[in-house]
Amino acid sequence: MEYLFITVVILLLITVFILVKVKNRLKKDKPNIFFVLPSVMAIFIVFFAFTLNKPVDTKLVEYSARYIKHYSNWIEKVDGKDVTHEDVYYLVYDDFDTGEEVEIEISKNTFMYFQGLWKNKEDIIHPQNKSWHMCRSKWNSNPETALIFSKPVNYYNYMNNILPIYKLYDVDISEALKKRLFMRYSIGRVVNSDNILEPRQNFVYGINIPDSLERKIGYICSLDPMFRPILLVWQNSYKNKTELQRSFWSGGKENEAIFCIGIDENDTITWSGSFSWDRDKKFEKYILEKSLKPGTKLNIENYSDCLLSGYQKDYWNHIELDSYNFIQIPFINLITIIISGFIVILNLATIIKVYKKAEQQ
């Protein structure tokens, strides 16, 4: 629709130009309704283009479970009748905003797996209902055993209205596939190497790394809802794809720091780059220099350690994109409004000039 606006605007400009050129043929005539047609159409376009747009986007926020719990099946008296409750399993985390505990249901296999990793459990029996039994296991504070929950959160991404200003352009799926760009993982869960479902996403694309390191990076992400580093790895790659990936992912989500590297057959880094909405890029520069420098071997353990140290040094200086609510007019619509306004001014000036000339005849 925006391209239609621009096309009509260009035609209006041509119309105004023609009116100026033929005014000498109208020496004895005052301006008629045809002369105001460009202004009328331009005002209509401005009205149509002047729409406020609040582009809703979705980011992922990581939470680390403090403990997991299992309610075994129990019988409860309801209105004098026995009601049987089935076994249910939960992970429990503290919400960033409210500080309250939140329960997320998990599978029995997931519960048993992390109970085995954490190596502790506590049995609790209800004092008034002996059939009610809860088993609870607390996280052992080891980042490599953290149970991470990736939660989708909606927010207003006003930068989507002005992407061309940041040299971001549309990359369609066919072009992305041709140039080996990474698609985003669908919002969901991952199956780890032990065939256990975990309610998180992976934070390293392109290569397989130990689940323990994925959990460690997930734990680092869980320190701050506005901090989510992602590493994209192209194998046998010698051409920097950072800018292409940046356009394909529209600059990234507001809480993401995205690192892009190529590696050869020996896991030596051939090129590196990054993008985010960070204010000063200090965090990105630190990670690229300390752990992702071309010519060095890729070491995910070192990369994860640098993520933590860089965050603890306060190098990450994010911006919240929903605070840019003054950018509610899409860039192409804003250009259309400006050009349409110019047409109205030019058209009115032409009418006044032709009218005065007609009065002098």
C-alpha cells in the first residue's frame, strides 16, 4: 500500500508541473476545480497514511527454576464425594516483575532427570490428608544443571517502523535459504542429548554443544530479562554474513546480543561480527575480542565465561524499544506525508499565481 502512495504522489507532482507549464493558456480564466484536485488528493493520502502503528513483537525471557515439585495422586473430599487428582509435576521460578512464585507444568521424565542432576529431594505429607504427598527438589546452584524456562513476552518494537534508517532491508525466505542464513527457532522446547524435554531454547545455532553449556548460557540469560546473547556459527564459511543476518532478523529483539562467526574445518574462527540494539556496543566489542577473535579456536566454555564477565562488568547497555513510542508512523508513510505536504504547498502557490495573473488580464 505504501508503494501505491508513493506512485500517486509522483503522479500528483507531475500534474502540478503540467499545471505550471500550461498556465499561460489560461490567461483569461480563473482557476477551476481541476486546479485544486492535486491538493485534495494529497490531503486524502495524508489522512490515509497518517496511521499510528504499534508493531507488536515477541521476545524470549529466560527464567531459572529454583526448585521442582511433584504432587502424587491424592483423594480429596468435595461435597462429600471422593475426587481423585492425578500426578502432576512443576518447575517453580520467581517472576522478574512481581517477585512471586510461578509454576510451569513439566513432564515426569523432565522432573526425574533434573532431580537426578540436583541429587536432593524433600518429601512433604499434608497433616490433615495422608493421601496428599509432595516431593520437592531444589536447584543445586550449578549453572550447568539449571532448568531453564524460555518464556515468550510481547512488547512494542517501534524500531520496526524505521528499519530503513538503520540500513535494514527485507530479506525473503528464498534469499535467506540461498545465502545460508539462520531461521529463528520456533517458540517451544528442546529435546536434549538424553532425549529429555527441556522448556528452553538453544542459544548456539549451527553447531551442537553439550547440554550443560546450553544450560549455563541459559542461566546467564536468566540474570536479566533484557539480556539474551545468541551465537550463530557458520561452518566452512569464509564470507562475513553479519549484515545479511542482521537484516533478516530486523536488527534483533530488544534484549538480544547476536554474535555471528564463521569457522573452518578445524574450528578456527575465520570471521566474526555482531549486532544488537545496545547503546555503545561495549559488550559486543568485549566478547568479539576476548572469545570470538578471527584466527583463534572456537571455545564455547570461554565464550560463556566471557558472557558472564562482560555482563558483570556492566558492559551491556541495552535500550527498551517500547520506550520509542514517538516513532509510531512507519518510515515510508512519513516520507509520503512529507511529499504530500510539499504537493499541497506547491499546488496552492500555483493556484494563487494563476489567479493573480487572471485578475490582471
